[in-house]
Amino acid sequence: SQQWITESTRPHSHWDDLPYGYLWWPASDGGKGYAAIGGGGNIIFVDPERNMVVATTVRFSMRPRILLELITKRIIPLFENY
């Protein structure tokens, strides 16, 4: 339900400086997106403002922040005019 999406994607705790919901990482830059980050760096990033979902899969990465930056700063901007 929309209520569960809203509740599960808002911050309930923090890990270092990153907010954490219920299995979702809300955008820490004030955006409306949120991500599920799996083992090894597999990511599902949801951007509700653009009606967009980006999924990445990698063999193994200890730095999911780099992958999130790839999505938010490199991939999503490619679709700004669509």
C-alpha cells in the first residue's frame, strides 16, 4: 500500500551518516528516491518523482555508495529530458 511505502522508506535509524528505513535507504541528499542494497552491491534504486527504477548487479563491491553515486549522478541525469 502507499502507506507502507511511505512508512518503510522514511528514516527510522542511521548507519553512520546515512538514514535507514525498513530495509530501504532513503536518499540522504534531500531527494525523494530510496534504494534497497543487497549483498555484494546489488542495488534497486527507486525515483518516484521520475517514475523510474534503476537496478544494478555486480559481481562484488564493498562500496555501494559508489554505485549509488553512479545511479544518481550519471544514469538518472541521462533521462532528464524524457
